[in-house]
Amino acid sequence: MSDNQTIFDLKIGDSGRISGFSSEDIPMKFYELGLTPGSFVTLKKRLPFGGPVCVQIMDSVQLIALRDTEANSILIEKFL
């Protein structure tokens, strides 16, 4: 694994493990959606014109859309 990046830094198809958050003020919705430290995620879509990114949590069939500010606040240890 390489150094910490954010979900926003991933390319489509890249996977990684959530290592933490860039802020102490974490929205509760992240936890409710399963975006917790230790969770494995894959970037599935990046919508155009500054739209959201869509991630999939391992072992889930649903996609979660995140605004760029949200995606930039979730730290990832990317798999090489």
C-alpha cells in the first residue's frame, strides 16, 4: 500500500482501505453508510462537471455518491 490519499484522488476502478478522516468533525452519515475506518472501497464512477464520485463498499451492491468536499475528507490507503 502507498501513502494516504483521499477518495477524491482515486481513479475509476482503484480500491483502498479507509484509514481515517481529515477532520475531527465527521458527519454521522459516513458511519451510517458504512464509510468507517477499515472499510474497503472502490471508486466506480466520477460524474462530469464537478459532480459527485460514486464508491462501492466491499461486499455491497449499492453505490454511494459523495460530493467532492466529502470525498476529499475521507483518507484512503490505496492498493498498488
